[in-house]
Amino acid sequence: MSVEYGADQIQILEGLEAVRKRPGMYIGSTSSRGLHHLVYEIVDNAVDEALAGFCDHIEVTINEDNSITVVDNGRGIPVGINHKAGIPAVEVVFTILHAGGKFGGGGYKVSGGLHGVGASVVNALSDWLEVEICQGGKVYKQRYERGHVCYPLKEIGTCDLEKTGTKVTFKPDATIFTETTVYEFDILKTRLREMAFLTKGLKISLTDLRGEEPHTRTFHYEGGIREFVTYLNGSKVPLYDKVMYFEGTKNNVYVEVALQHNDSYNESVFSFVNNINTPEGGTHLVGFRNALTKTFNDYARSNKLLKDNEPNLSGDDIREGLTAIISVKIEDPQFEGQTKQKLGNSEARSAVDSVVSEQLTYFLEQNPSVAKTIVEKSVLAQRAREAARRARDLTRRKTALENTALPGKLADCSDKDPKNCEIYIVEGDSAGGSAKKARSRATQAILPLRGKILNVEKARLDKIFSNAEIKAMITAFGTGIHEDFDISKLRYHKIVIMTDADVDGAHIATLMLTFIYRFMPELIKQGHVYLAKPPLYKLEKNKKVWYAYSDEELAAIINEVGRDQNNKIQRYKGLGEMDAEQLWETTMDPEHRILLKVCMDEETESEVDLTFTTLMGDQVEPRRKFIEENAQFVKNLDI
């Protein structure tokens, strides 16, 4: 069969058809993440009005039918005729790609909506969208269905002459978002809270109308990113009371930085450009780190806190236990990569460096006791880092030969292509023994760990490097950690944490995830980390066997097979209770097992960081509050 390929086979997609054909190109994916991204696109437009100084309140509502309404009190999208297109400007914004006020022409000085595709993409991927605009004492309205205009922009009423703003209501198209069209309150809450922190004075409300009673959360932070740092440090003990805050404009770049050290050993630094999170950093982060390292070393030397024969403090030493937000506003941001994850503008580096160096120097001179506290902590970090380096070098020397590199307890697989290989991290020798017998030797490696691994949230590097269980994991994975991390050396493309289905098992899994998140976060970001889901019950009747992974599943099986005295139900307390055959059938056979992929959304990374600190840190009160707030979501708690 010959397939014709000529000039007429080259398709031209009209209007918004391209977006509907390839939605992933515009919103990343059509999963839950893409669904929530639609809301951010519309809210971003309202936030741009706030950045321009014309809006101070945004209301987001999840309606009963899972449609979304976003109302702002900005200037309102222009309703006049755009002479180039011959239609009202609002229609241009919602129906033509790469159209908007973000491309120069004086509409916006800075904006998060970089590509000018936000409103039109949301329209294209919605079953329907309605926009209402208050302007000049009149209310205008237009409706679209799957991107197509239903009627010309029309006047539907009047409003106060001073009142301006835009109201957008849209319902995501279920034929595009096949996975889910149900919005999650908590996901939106996290992102909107972050937006409010980054735009001081802006009030953002989120209301959910789907329950019996409307549920509303309002975010409004006059202190802006200073309050963001206080919020992130809520589960830690700050080393000093005051959050340092520096702001200034250099090279046409507006710089805002807030920072405060705490008693932990982890660095939590988040960077933003025009309110967009840049998880891979970029020039603004480089400028911040340079300024911090140079200024602290200069201060420590000139005030004799470092002796002449002592080496300089490294950036890592100074940033131990640091929580910081770097936020820059820039007129023409150049991002590396399509996903806006890394800033490339060189002027941002010098602007942040200059503002932080100048104002931090002044702050340290004014607050000598704070400066001394930070330098003392940094010196301790330097010593621990040196001890860790010695331990790491020792590990490296031991692993010079491939065949002696791997830990003795690891049962490796024979296939050497990482894409085909997976490693099961199993707690305890009995479960490890069953797993070794059950596995497919070609592609499944087993690493049994003894007991609970070290809680890295409460330990310094030197202690972590001397922990046998953690060393075994680092060596087995092959990537190295921290600055030595290299994902191309990953030996298994699936890392599966397999623990008992009880409280202890959940705790061990959380300890392992904390370690991976703090030292190899890229493994989670690139989708290599999984949790095995062993069954909770085994039901046997007349020599036939069923496995249930939840109470609901067990009830459904009993319903199907009938309830009588021949039913033998076993509640599994741990993996060690299963023989090799059962473990293979239920938890390790790729054809039948259930694996939960551990995902991390860059847009909520600060919240992930805070959750790990709350659950695994030293402070009891924030953890108790977290448990109280989340107890309603717990299933199958086995104490």
C-alpha cells in the first residue's frame, strides 16, 4: 500500500486547531498537571495587571460543575477594535495565538505570560469559555465553544464608571483532558499562595463551591517574599529573628531578595522571574550565590572571624540551613529551554550580585551578632564538609574497580542496559530473601537494607557519608550525590522502594524518599522513583486465591465470591509473610504489580520542601498541626 505524500498532504491548521491537535506543546501535558495549568494561565494575566499597578484583588472560584471563574479588578481587556485584525481586541486575545500585550508596545513592562499564548490556549482547550469585561461604565460579554466564537462581543449591561476588570469562566474539554477534569483545591491553593507571596499587597481568594458549604482561602501578604521565607521556615528554628530583605533596580532589572538561616543542614533557595518559578536557576541565582560567598568571606576576614591560615568558606558552607527567595522582574526575559526553567539574561546576574553585595555588606556591619552567628555555623559546616569529603574519597577509592564497587548485599541483575533494569530497595533480611528468590534475575536487582535508615533531615554530611545503608544506596544507584550527581551514570531506570504495608513501612519509605529528595532530587523529577504497593489481604476459597490492595477491593471480592465459612482471609502484616511466589505474583511481576510513581511538580517545589521539613525535622508542633489537617485523607492505617 503506497501512502501519497505531496504538496496537498502538508496540513495547515487554522486558528486554534493546532492547540487542540497538540495540547502538550502548549501546556506540557493533558494530565492533572495540564488541567491545573489552565487556571495559572488566566491568573497569570491578572497578576500581570497587578505587576503593572492596576489590580489588587483576584478571585478564583471552582464552580460546582468543575468550571473555573477568575475575576480581577484590573483595567479590563480592551474592547475596542484592533485595526490590524478588524475585530475587538478581546476577541484577538482569546482566538489568535501569539497575540497579547506582552510583545512590547507599552502594554506591560514585565509579565509572566512570555509567549502570549495563555488566554487563547485556555480557550482552545475548553468546552466553552465566557469573558465579561467592565469598562467605561459598560459590561461586555463574549462566549466561545472549543475556541470558536459563538457571537460578536456584545454589551450586556452597565456598571459604575470607575469599575473596571475582567471575569473569565471556562470549562475544560473532557475530550482533551481524558484523565481527569476534576480540580484539586490543594494544588490550586499552593500555587495561588506562592503568587500572593511574590506580589506584595495583592489579595488572591480561592473558593470551592463543590461541597455542602463553600470553602474559601484568602492569601494577602503585605510583607511579600519576607513573609514567604517566614512561612518556609515555619518548621525550623531560625538562627536570628529578622528576615534579611534587599531590593533595588540595576540594569533595568528589579531585584528582590529575602533570606534567613535556620538550624537545619539543608539549603532551601527558590528563584523566580516575573513570578515564574525557575527550578533550574539561571543567571539571577548565580549572581545571588556569588554575592553571598564573596560578602561573607570579606566580612569574616576583615573582622578576624576567619584566621589568615584558614581557607575561605565555600558557598555550600554559607548556604547550609539557608532559606532564601530570589525574585527578579525583567522586561524581556530570555529562558533556556521551552519550559521557562532557567534564566539566561546576563544583566540579571550583575543586577542581583550588585544589589545583594551592597545591601548585605551594610546589613552585616549593622548586625554584628547575626553576622557572627552565620559565620560560626558556616565554619562548622566547612569542617563537616571536609570530613564528608574524606569519607567520600575513601568510597571512591574503593570503587575504582567496577566489580568491587557494588555493596556485598546487593543481588544485581544480569542485564547491563539501565533502561531495562530496576532495583528494589527492600527493608529487612527476610523480605530481602523472598525478593531475591522471587525476582527476574535478568532485570531486577535487590538491595536489602537493615532497619530504618538515617533521617538525613537531621544529620550533617559527614554523618550521612559514614552511614552504611546510605552508602550502599549511593553506590548501587551509581549517580553520586550533590555536586557529584550525574544522571547519565544511573544504573537502573526504575528505583522501587518496597516496604511493609504498615506504619513502620510507611516511615521507612518516607526516610528513603527524604534522602533521595535532598541528595538526588533529579531522580524524582525525571520519574525514576517508585513505591511498590503490596497487597493488604489474601482471600482463599476452594483452592482459588484473590489478592486485595484495599478494604474496598476486599469487600468487592467477597461480594463477588460470596460470604461463607470457606473464605480464608489473611491480613498481611509484612512482606516477610509472603513466600517468593506470592511476592512475585502480587508485587514484583511487571504484568500484574501496582507501582506508584513518585512525582514532583516544579510549580509547587517550595511546598514539597516544606512538607519534608515538617514531617522529618526536629519541630514537633508544625508536625502535629500537619497531621491534624491531613488526618482525613489517611486510608488503611495499621498501627
